[in-house]
Amino acid sequence: VGQMYVKLLSNHPFFDVTHVAASPQSAGKSYKEAVGARWFMNTEIPASVRDLVVSDANDFQSVAGKCDFVFSALDLDKNLILSLEDNYARVGLAVVSNNSAHRQTPDVPMLIPEINHAHTAIIPQQRASRGWKRGFIAVKPNCSLQSYLTPVYALQAAGFPVSTMIITTLQAVSGAGYNGVPSMDMVDNTVPFIGGEEEKTEEEPHKILGRIEGDRIVADTAIRISAHCNRVPVVDGHTACVSMGFAGQKPSRDEILRIWKSFTSLPQQMKLPLAPAQPILYRDEENRPQPRKDRDAGKGMTVVVGRLRECKVFDFRFVGLSHNTVRGAAGGGILNAELLYKQGYLTQA
Amino acid sequence: VGQMYVKLLSNHPFFDVTHVAASPQSAGKSYKEAVGARWFMNTEIPASVRDLVVSDANDFQSVAGKCDFVFSALDLDKNLILSLEDNYARVGLAVVSNNSAHRQTPDVPMLIPEINHAHTAIIPQQRASRGWKRGFIAVKPNCSLQSYLTPVYALQAAGFPVSTMIITTLQAVSGAGYNGVPSMDMVDNTVPFIGGEEEKTEEEPHKILGRIEGDRIVADTAIRISAHCNRVPVVDGHTACVSMGFAGQKPSRDEILRIWKSFTSLPQQMKLPLAPAQPILYRDEENRPQPRKDRDAGKGMTVVVGRLRECKVFDFRFVGLSHNTVRGAAGGGILNAELLYKQGYLTQA
Amino acid sequence: VGQMYVKLLSNHPFFDVTHVAASPQSAGKSYKEAVGARWFMNTEIPASVRDLVVSDANDFQSVAGKCDFVFSALDLDKNLILSLEDNYARVGLAVVSNNSAHRQTPDVPMLIPEINHAHTAIIPQQRASRGWKRGFIAVKPNCSLQSYLTPVYALQAAGFPVSTMIITTLQAVSGAGYNGVPSMDMVDNTVPFIGGEEEKTEEEPHKILGRIEGDRIVADTAIRISAHCNRVPVVDGHTACVSMGFAGQKPSRDEILRIWKSFTSLPQQMKLPLAPAQPILYRDEENRPQPRKDRDAGKGMTVVVGRLRECKVFDFRFVGLSHNTVRGAAGGGILNAELLYKQGYLTQA
Amino acid sequence: VGQMYVKLLSNHPFFDVTHVAASPQSAGKSYKEAVGARWFMNTEIPASVRDLVVSDANDFQSVAGKCDFVFSALDLDKNLILSLEDNYARVGLAVVSNNSAHRQTPDVPMLIPEINHAHTAIIPQQRASRGWKRGFIAVKPNCSLQSYLTPVYALQAAGFPVSTMIITTLQAVSGAGYNGVPSMDMVDNTVPFIGGEEEKTEEEPHKILGRIEGDRIVADTAIRISAHCNRVPVVDGHTACVSMGFAGQKPSRDEILRIWKSFTSLPQQMKLPLAPAQPILYRDEENRPQPRKDRDAGKGMTVVVGRLRECKVFDFRFVGLSHNTVRGAAGGGILNAELLYKQGYLTQA
């Protein structure tokens, strides 16, 4: 994910990468040395980053005052992440995080900018209650729910709230990091389990669809969600097979298609650099979306849906797909930063 | 599937392969020549079959009187299969079929011997209404439902009928035949669509769980089933992710496990050669069943289940897996023949 | 390959796609309809092509006068291709072909523009001997040799001719077309044979490295080449493992690296749109080049090499990689057309 | 590899597994607990092993006197293995090792029983020079060379020594252990490098083909070998593409086939339980051997060869394949133990 950040931030109109931090073992090396033979983007390391000296990510003091904000994507124990992100915020840095540690913290917004951009309004409360002047923490949700939550939200926003969903995901190996899934498990095989993933897929939507009440975001638990998560031999691109029932009146298939095709939100209106022109793309072919062929839609930021049809048990079924390391990780994190930047949170004293 | 039949029938205690038929292009060649470089079992062609001369499968007349019954696994148009299987039965041959053509014919039994062995009692009716003396047609259901229907039936047989199921399958490429799925679709990819598969997965269970009334099998449509079928890069082994709700009283998790672990049926009591000692095997590991590691349980005839847990929407969730070219195709067909043989249908005049 | 042409020609500075032809079954449909659910580029069909009406490729008459030249990539019998390409040339069209049919025709240039751009000088002879005024045929070589021939030529051009090569390729499935390689052969498997590929890999370099004598290109058979060709489960990108011996003086490892890193040729000097700035890219990491990570170098037109080391039998060993459907197919064809355009062959009467 | 040993030793006619040792973390657990969710054979853990208590492999003292010999397959630093294997031998245990640590120790035999069964005669020397009474060390070579060395030796034994070989391997992921190769490297990819593998592939044959002189095995360096080693997305089965030149007179293609088809050696004459009836199996199909289809020949102990044809540079080319975790690891280790047992080395005081 760090590498994807570096790739996507190359030539970014708002942001420059000025500082790179990693584990103590990499500290003191150039970024290129630290990455070594494990750079696995299909483009070169951007020239502006390759010679940056990597610092120890634990040394938050040394970054204070040198950056406007940090992107945080850490492979550490939850408690270590909680304290490290707090420390970065305490010394005055905005922390735009990919990690799950703070996702259920009530005054930390968990953002999909097309859905809950309004949740950034909790930031002044977060600062106030912790005594932070400039720093704060904002997070993005788990990659698995990006494949279906925006299409479901679009229906809700159009007056058709969904009450029940059963979801099965087919998730790409990059979601577990470079060493996360042994090839012994992914040749002639799939694995019907990903630790912690079903819980995140079922619970995080409630907070994202919630609303600010006082100093906290209150979850909307109206949607009941049951998730089955599978790992499949795909590099990038999480697929979700979704059956959904509506809370009240049920739209027609044509209405759903019309709502999806016309859906845009604040990131599109603000023309944020990574916001896709079309957040939801519907494909008519009977055998789409497919990970390799559809994950790059909208430069990896569009959710691609297909196969909308009646469900024999609930109301409708569809298949959703999103690029888990772009929209679901680094791209989603950068879009959050773009939103926060335009709303003034990254620069205000 | 033809090759798997030849492999599994090698040294069979009841049956000898005495005749092999295929498309007109192969007619006149030895079986070995006809198969050529496309034998892809990982054992050799059995010596008793390799030199058999292949006949034209359309020439049903030439087989009459030379075999007791035929296995039928054809890659033809539905109407051609209907007429060909009728012709074989008319000349006095029992037809044990893998094909879908006759599955919805009301007086043709669609058998999973552990579930509906009693449906063979329709055969005398079938013969009578068509004027066939010796011949008849029996079929097996689609491979996709083998991964979950036996576990669900075991619960129903124990007094806990299931009313609602939402199923997502991850299906192996062998299910589509050697040329069925291009590798261009299965490298770094999955496909969320298999033509006709969702309909079969949703409808065939109704007939299998039905009962004989007069001269027809009447479907039991009490279970509502919604299926999402995906193709994944796995050679053999269909996985099903299942959420299920019970019609009446809901068993506890322990009761379900006890029912599954102790389930046996007529094929086990008859000690049919291909009947697995344990039709349902529950694995405790959190990340099982997996296709490559579990498909060979019970020589490919056992359904392996795992991950039984509460469902956030219905009552329970689980993962089922079966070997699609053994239990789901050739092995299932042979088990049907073994049942029919022991019940006397293959030899009676 | 046709789809890759359409993708790469989108917004091309020299060429517009004005006409699309295919098999008779597709004739009369729009390009989008004809492609149907089988468009498998990860970008959309360019708007300028999607509504073009597809004509029957056999109807060469109808194209005469309407295009300046045609790209030919046909899945037909060799004799049909020979006569069809001749017919297109006869009615006045330049034929820039991907097919192997005319590769060994002595007065048809087989071009890798960085190596034998001078072979286009045979075109006036070709026209004269056949009585063609405007039309002619130029071809590209097989995709498998693109992964190693440019690096070997660069050494030869620097004064170090290679005399002997043993090559083993690991070739991507896209090289065989969408239906070319069944997934049954590419899950947990590789195939050590590709029909006709070893012969092409061994023989085509001789013509490419040859020279024009009178009305024919005379092959240079000085390099002895032995090739082993394997199919592996990779979408795009052919790898070649090469052991090579030099004819005379042997360069040092440093000299080879210097030659490769500084190599450019006429396409770079002409700044042809698809010519990569760096035709040969050397990667220092011990485990590169790798297909997924390196095939897109130079937009798929660069040959990526690595692992240059001494050979225990010959002089040196290295690994080369090129994108088989870009450099090895559509991109190579377009680069040929760009060269021919700049040299005036596409427009002269 | 440990798991494969446990599987293959189930019901072995000579040997019983009475003791299992592993890393200190597993010590004290039952074998089933220690393996946990990572048992990945497609058969169950044998009942005789599942409840054995795992000991700490470092505690060689506790094993002394309780076993006749140990199989050693360790994932440790070379120096740790050297001292641990020495310690086991010192306390009186024969060590039949899979590890590379002692392969180049001059008085340790490196055995492929079909080739150099005579090298066990060095064992008395090994014992004498170290003052060991009962213990000794014997090793097996690297898995990669098993795919081609037996066929080459068969030719040499028939009077046609090979002088030169260039080999490219396509190696399965199981060769690197469960966590050895990340799936991120094996989806839509191959890797042209395996650390240390080319050196082993080039050097170990020299010792295996060597002869005992006094107290050491003297390598035969007459064959010059150059190896290119690739990792490919295959579970089990290493493929080798081989070009070879003969030292003296060159046999005809028919002679080579006759030699391979009739080759047997001491393990076959002794009828060792794991010795395949046919050590070398030649397949006539043009596209074989293939890993998934051929690795199980002779229960994984046969080397399958195919595609014997003239080489454009040397004399002949062929493709060889062997099962890397059976013949190349656990099966090869057990065959070594069977040979040593029959020769009396495991039981003599």
C-alpha cells in the first residue's frame, strides 16, 4: 500500500511527498534501497521519492513541523497503531489513515467521500476533546465494502433504503500485503476465510451511514448485513455478490440503473483530482464485472457493477467490483486527503 | 467427464466397460487414438479400455443387446440429447445420464442416492407410459448443488426443514469441459456468471426433495433459493457459501454438527462401492474447506463442510465443497448405477 | 490482437481507424456488437470505433480506395492468408501484417524497426516483380523472439556478433488468442510445447539479421539457435532464458551493460510515436524481469533484460522479456506502419 | 516436507514413525495441534502420528536410543543444521537428510539410489574418521536436478556419456515451503530466479556421478552444466528443458528411447517399497510431460520425459519432470532410507 501511495502521489496537483517513514530496519536508507527488489508497481519509483531518506516511523517528533499531514498505512499491532497515530496528531499533524485501529473510535470520521463527506465536521470536536490544536485523525474503511456500499448508498440517497443484505466477496491477494497469502494457498485453490474481514464488512457500513450527534458519530444499524469473505487468486480487485432487500418501497430495475448511472456526489462537484467522473459504472454484459478487466475503471476509483437482476429470496441481486489497493486503499486515502484539503482541514491552524 | 468415468470404472466390482461411443469423428478409432494428447487424468488409460474401438454415439442400434446399460455424458444440443437418450432406452438400454436434458421430465428420477434413492420407484411408471420394456432413463443433478444439498437434506431429515437459502458458488473450470473456459478468463481473474447455472442451482433441489405422486415426481418448492454462480481458477472442486433460515424450530450449532457427523443413508447401508463411509465431513479449521485440499475426501464422493456459524440475517451460515467431476459428475453417475443395480433395475427384463 | 490494435490506435497522431473487417459472421454488425461480451481490454472501446460497421474481411474490393493501408491479423489457414493479403495489395493497399504466412517470402520485409529498418528498401522490388503499383506487404516476426533478439542485435551492432544461442521461453496465454489455451491446461500446470513456435523462434532471426541482395532478402544463418517453448499461466509477457556464445571476441559484462543501456536506433531518432525512448531496459534486481511487473515498460514496447551473468557452457546468460500483444503483436505492427509512413511508403503512388 | 514424510510413511512396510520433533514453539503439543490449520496434504493425518507429542528438535539427547534413525528436513541456518545433524549422528542415530548443509561434505554420500547406490560404501569411512559407532549422515540432492539427472545417467550407463548440458527449469512453489513464495509473485507472473538453485543444479550432479577414492567421494566434473531456474505457479512438479551434447559417439533417437524405456537399477531389483517399477517413463504425446498430469507417475517417484528431438546447437533436446516433494524430497529421502535399511546400515551396531 505504501508503494501504491508513492505511485499515485507522483505529480499530484495538491500534494508533494517530502518525507517517508518505515520500520526501524529501513531507517537511514534511501527509499529505493529500502524497497530493494520488492518494488512491485508496474511503473518506476518516481524520481522525487527514490532518494528520500527513510526515517523510523516511531520517531513522530522528527516529522513535526516538516509536513502538513501524514498518510498512515502500518502493519503493526492495533495498540501500537492507536498510540502512534495519537502521537502524530498530538504533535500537530493531520493523520489520514488506512489502518483499522481508529475506525470504531466515535469521534474519528471513517470516510468514503462520495457517501459521508459531511462526517469531516466532527474534526473540531475531536480536536477539542483531546486538546489538539492542528492535528487530527481521519480513517478510511475496509477495502471489502467499497465494492458494494456506494451503489447501496446511491439507492438510499434516492429514497430507497436497503434493509437487508447477504454478501459474498471474492477478494484479491494484494489485500493481505506482499507476504500475506502464500502461493501454496492460491494455486488451484481458494480460501473461504479472511481473519476479521467479515466483521468489518458487516459493521463498518453502519458507522459510514451514521450521523453526527454532538461529539460522536452515531451508527445507523438499520441495514442488517451478513458477509462471507473468500480469498481468490486475483492480484487486485475485490468482487462482491450481493442480494439485497429494501426497507420500504422497492424501485424497479430501470430505476436502479438510472440512479446508479446518474449518481455523483461532492468529490465530483469539487473536481477532486482522484474523484472519478463516474463513481458507479454499470456494465451491461452478462459476465461482468471481472477483476482483471474492470478494476482499472476510473483509474481504479470507480465501482463497477453488473448483473442487476431479481433475487429469488430478497428483492434484487447484483455484482460489484472495486480496485482494493486503489479505491480500497491508497487511492481512497488520497481522495480523503483531497477532500480534507479542499475543506481546509489540512492547512488551518 | 467421459475420461473420469473410464478412470473410476477401472476395476469396478459391479461393472465392466465393454463399449465406448463418441462423436462421429472419433468412430472407428481405438479409445487411445480418439483421446490422443487430450487424456488428462493423472493415471494411465486403463488397459481394458485403451484398445476398445469407439463407435458413433448416434448409432444406438449397434449397442442394443451388447450392454446392460449406458452412461450418457454428451456435449450436444438439448433436443438431440432428448431424442438420443429416448432412442437408447427404446432399444432396451438403461440410460444413466449426466445430462441436463431430461432433468425436468416429471417421470425421470434425478438422483442423489443419499437423499432421494426412493425416487427410483418411478421407473416402472416411466417404462409403462412409454411402452419401454427394459430401458429407462435416470439422471443426476447439476454439480453445483452437490456442495450444499446433502448437508441441508440431513437437517431436514432430522426434523429441521430449511425454508430459505442464499448461496454463492465458486466453481472449478473442469465443470465446463476441457475447452469450456479460456485461460484468458482465469489468469488473475474470476467470472461472475455461468450460463444456466443459477437456474439449475435454484430449481433442481425442488425436484430432488419432492415425492412421487402417481406417475410423476412432484417438486417440493418450500425452500426458496437464490444462487450467485462464479467461475474461479480451480481445476476441480465447487465451493458454496451458504446462508440458511429454518422453516420452524432452529437447531443449535451443536445439534447441526451432530446431525452432519452422524448422517448416513441407504448407499452406506448397502455398502455401494462408490458410497463414501461418511457422506458429510465437517472440518473444524477456520479456513476450510478448500478445493485443492478437501475435494478428494472420501475418494471425491464426500461433501466437506466447515465454518458453521450464525448468520446476521438468517439463522446459520456454512461453507460446503464437493468434487465436481467425481461426486458432481462421473462418480455421482456411477453411484446412481450402483444403486439401480442393487435395486435390480439394471438387470430386470 | 485486433482489440489491442483498436486500443493502441486510439488518438494516434498519424493514423485513424476508418474501417474494420472481420469474419463473415460479424459483417454488418457494429464493432461493439461484433465484439459483444468479449472485449477484454481494460479500457473502453474508443468512441471513434465502437459504431463502425464491420465488413467481411474477404471483401477486399470494397476497401480499395477507402484506406491508405490495412493492418492484417487473421486467424485463418496459411493459404487463405497468402491469397487474401495478395488480393489486398493487388487492389492498391499496403498490408502491414501480423501473420506468419508471408514471413519467409523472400521479397517481403519482416521488420523489427530497431534492427532491420533498412529492409523496407525491398518494397519497390516487391511491387515491380508483382506488377503492384501502390500496394505491398510487410510483416512482423513472431512474438517469442522479441524478448531476446533486440539485445542480441545491439551487441552485434557494437561489434560483438553472437554465434550460438540456446533459449527457453515462458510464453503468455494471450499469444494464442482468446480461445487458444484452455484454463484446464493453465491451472496448476505449464505446457512444454507450442505448435510451430520453436521453428519460428529459431529461423526468423536469420531473415531479420539478413541483407538485401537484388530482389530478395538473404538470411544470415551465422547464429545457431535452439529454442524450447513453454506456455505458462501469465496473461501477457513472454520471458526468454538465454545462453549465448560470441563468434569472436567476447565483451565484458560491463561492456554488454553499457551497450544495452545506450542502444537506440532509427525509430528513436525519428521519434516514431510508439518507439520507446529506451528500446532495452536493464534491471539490476536479481529476480527481474518478471512478466506482470515489467511488461508495461515503455508502454509495452521496451524489451526488459536482467540477470546478465556468465554461462557455465557458453559465454553469457540473461533473461529477456517483452509484451507479446504490444511489442510482439499490435504495437509492433503499428511501429512498422509508423516507420513505413515516415519513409513515405504508405502514401506514395 | 515434514507433512509429506508423515503421509508417505503411513503403513510403510519397513518403518514406523515413533517420534516427531520440530521447533521449540511446537514442542509439547500433539502433532495434530502443532500442525493446526496448516495440514495441507489431501489425505488425513495418519492416526498413528496425530497424537504423537512433538519434541524440540534441538534436544537430540532425548531421541538417542529411542529410534533407529531420523529423517532430517530443517528450515534453519546452514551452520545450525551442520551441528545438529552431527549431534544426532554422534549420539548414535543414522541421519537421512533432505538438507543441503552436508551435501558437499566429501565423506557424506548424496544419493539418488538408481544412480549412485554404491556411494553408501563411504559410510564406514565416515564413521571411522569421526569416531561414530552407529550414527552417520546421508543426504539427498536438490529437487531441481531429479527431473533430468536419471535420464542422463541412464545414457551414460549405456555407454553414451554426456559432456554438456544447458537446462532451464520451471519449478513448483512447494519447493520453497508453505510460506516460501508469496501469491503476489505467482498470480499472472513467473520469477526468473531462485536463490542458490542454479549453483546446486550445476554442481551437485558432479558429486552424484563421482566415485569413492579412499575416504572421500571425488566429483566427476566432466559434464559442463549451465542452469536457468524459474519459479512458476504450479503446486508440485519441477520441469526441466534440457539441451545436451555427448562426449563421444552420439546415440540415435531410437537408441535413447530404448535405453530410457528399459532402464532399471538396484532399487528396482531390491524391490524397495518406494522404488517405481519404471524409474523413467517416456511419453509420446507432443505436449508432455506436464506437471499436473504427470507428476504422480509411479506414485510420484518416476521421472517422466518427453519431446526427445534433435537440438539445433547440441545433439538432443528433451523435457523432464519429477515430483519435487515426493521424488525430490520426502519420497527420495525414504527411498534412501529403504536402500540403507536393506544394505544393513540402519541396524548394524
